[in-house]
Amino acid sequence: MTIELTVAEQKVGYLLSIIPGSVSDSSGMLKPAKCRILVDGQEVANNDGGENRCKHTLK
């Protein structure tokens, strides 16, 4: 998706938060699916650390 920030949002930021659905792991247990946030093609957030969401503040 493309997000265009207002002048105010460029100053204070705009919080992006992605909460992925669940997927089964190798033992059949549910875990959060992987997610990542790219800004201008560069990864700025992911949930590889075991978190259940990705979040980043755009400015």
C-alpha cells in the first residue's frame, strides 16, 4: 500500500501496525505468520523476534 502523510503526520509520525494471522509450525501448534514493513524498498520492521505483530512509525 502507499501512504501519503500530511504535514502534521510528517512531524509527529504515523503508526503502522500489522497483526498477521496464524500459521501452523512443524509441531502443529499455531504461531503468528511472518510479516515485515518496507519503506522505500528498505525493511524497517519485522516480527522475526517472535512478536505477534510488526510496527513502525513513519515520519
